Amino acid sequence: MQNAMFNTIQLGELTLANRIVMPPMTRSRASQPGNVANQMMADYYAQRASAGLIVAEGTQISAMGQGYAWTPGIYSQEQIAGWKLVTDAVHAKGGAIFAQLWHVGRVTHPDNIGGMQPISSSALKAENVKVFIDNGTDEPGFVDVVEPREMTTEDIKQVVAEYRQAALNAIEAGFDGIELHAANGYLINQFIDSEANNRTDEYGGSIENRLRFLGEVVEAMTDAIGANRVGVRLAPFTSLNGTVDKTPVETYTAAAALLNKLNVVYMHIAEVDWDDAPDTPAEFKRAVRNAYQGVIIYAGRYDTKKAAKALEDGLADMIGFGRPFIANPDLPNRIQNGYPLAAHDPATLFGGNEKGLLDYPEYQAS
Ligand SMILES: Cc1cc2nc3c(=O)[nH]c(=O)nc-3n(C[C@H](O)[C@H](O)[C@H](O)COP(=O)(O)O)c2cc1C
């Protein structure tokens, strides 16, 4: 049944060539100064344009939204122009590409945000979480995150406006749409998950309150660029970057219902991805399918067999292959033909140059 992966699928107004997603992966190679996407990144994404959909790496919506050195932004004209190189290169090869819009909230260090104190839903420090800063060498310098300050309602209004503007900027840069990064412990996740949010106003407490910021951001973006160009990524069961929810099935089923009401074009669920990770409960996947009518994407340790089965079971519409896409630019072709997959070099994931970015070859039959 691996051919299920090669059926086309409608995503808003786009007809995607297959069910394979290249999920967002930070590679930390934006040009400095200014965190600007560049030709090297354009070449990297163009090499992978045979994915049904590319979601480009996490891209900060503001200077305050940056968590790590050398990640690209989408809030200056120069950054928009940089991304135009990328979207043009992918479209020239017939691909489709969304931007992942990112605000890290508390998962950062003052050195990455101009000396400011990070902001979050609450003044709660993420424990045992490190980010990397530019320490003057080519290697990332890992440091502990610091305690954030609780966002005021004025801060919330401002960040919602920044998301809205970033969505408009993404369209100006030629992206086919945007994915809101509400996963993996970053700002929106810091509002959603019970253990990261101790607010006592309308943005904290009940599930409805903890989902309010997500809803406001999504509404601002769908209002700006249309719901059929807005997808959302969530991570219900991960404790990545120190966010945990006490009742994830309940919380994230409610999130699915909210996103259905807001009519977003897809829901992208990042599953836990460490080696001995538990499977996402099937009961939860069924609840999401019932609550949400759009396209559903899952990612996290999929191989061909598991992906085909997920599509066949009817609980997923598309599947993301993250790490496999790094070393296999022609991944869909390899999957379709059963060719072996190359392994990536972990040492060249973040920072650096073409090495480990552009030099993974397509499969050659010997
Ligand atoms: C190098 C690297 C960078 C990543 N950066 C992001 C990111 O910017 N945004 C995001 O939502 N997920 C990010 N992820 C998570 C992936 O999108 C994906 O969910 C994860 O790798 C699991 O899929 P896999 O097992 O197929 O690799 C990253 C993963 C890797 C390996």
C-alpha cells in the first residue's frame, strides 16, 4: 500500500503531488547580520522540492521571537527578499512551500534577543533547557535559558499583531501559506500547556482560556491571508523544551475543535520523536479526526511502512519525514522505488555552510 503516499491531495487551492511532507527543520544557516535566508538555503529546499509539501524551518516573527543563533527571520524587507530566493527556487521545480512562523517565548537567552528578558505566558523558567548563542566561533555555544517575564495584555496584543504581519510578509515572500508553530514548547505551547501557564486572567486556568492566545493568533492570520493558507503545528504529548500538559488528550482534542471552527487548512501533529517514544494513542488520533475536518499531518519517526499504514488506517492524510529528508533530497523517489536511505551527519545539523546541507547526493543505481 505504499502507493497511497503517491496519491495527490488538495490543500486549500493547491493540488499537492504526493502525501509526503518535509517538516520544518532548523538548520541555522541564515546570513549575518540580519538573519536573512540566502541562496544556499534556496538550493537546499529546491533539492527537496519533490516533497508534496515543504514546511520551511522555524522562522522568527520578530527579534524577540528568536531562540537560537543564525535562524532566519521574516520581519525585515531584507529577510522577505531572502525568502523570495527560496520560494522562487522551490516553485521553479514544481514544489509547494509553507513558512513556519515561530516565536520561542521563554526558550531563549538575552544574547539572542538584544539583551532583553524573554517573554512567556508566565514567569516560569523552563528547567534543563539550553539554547545556542553565537559565541564568536563557527560552533554553536550552548547556554541555559533564563527566567522570562509574564506577558501583559499589551504584550499579547503586540505579539498577535506581529504574527499577523509575519503572515502577510510570508505571502509577500512568495510562500504558498504559513504554518503556525504552536508545538515543541515554544510561545504558543507555553500558553496551552497547564504546567507552563499559571496566569489568573482570561489566558490561563481552564482549557478554553489556555487556548485563547492560539485562537487569537490564528484568527489574526486567517483574517490577513485566508484560512486556506494557514496550517497549525501542535505537539500534544512531548515535553520538549519543558512544557507539559496534565490532560493532553482533553486539551488537544479541544484545540482540534477550535482549529476546525477557525477553518485552518491543516493540522500538523509532531509526535514524540526520541528512540523509545510511546506511540500517540489511537484513541487520540480518532478524536482529532472527529473534531477536525481539514488535512491532518503526522510526523515523528515514520518509515515507509508506518507511513503507508497511517494513511491506510485513515487517521492521517499526509506524513512528515524529518531527518530522512536531510540526507535524502530525493526521498519521495527513494520511497517509491524502495531504494536504500542514507543517514545524516548529526555534526552538521546546525550552523556552518554547504557541508551537510547541499552535499547529500540523489540515489544512483550502481
Ligand atoms: C535538525 C532538526 C531541526 C528541527 N527543527 C524544527 C523546527 O524548526 N520546527 C519544528 O516544528 N520542528 C522541528 N524539528 C522537528 C521535526 O520537524 C520533526 O517533527 C522531527 O524531526 C521528527 O520527525 P523525524 O523522526 O522524521 O525526524 C526539527 C528536527 C530536526 C532533526
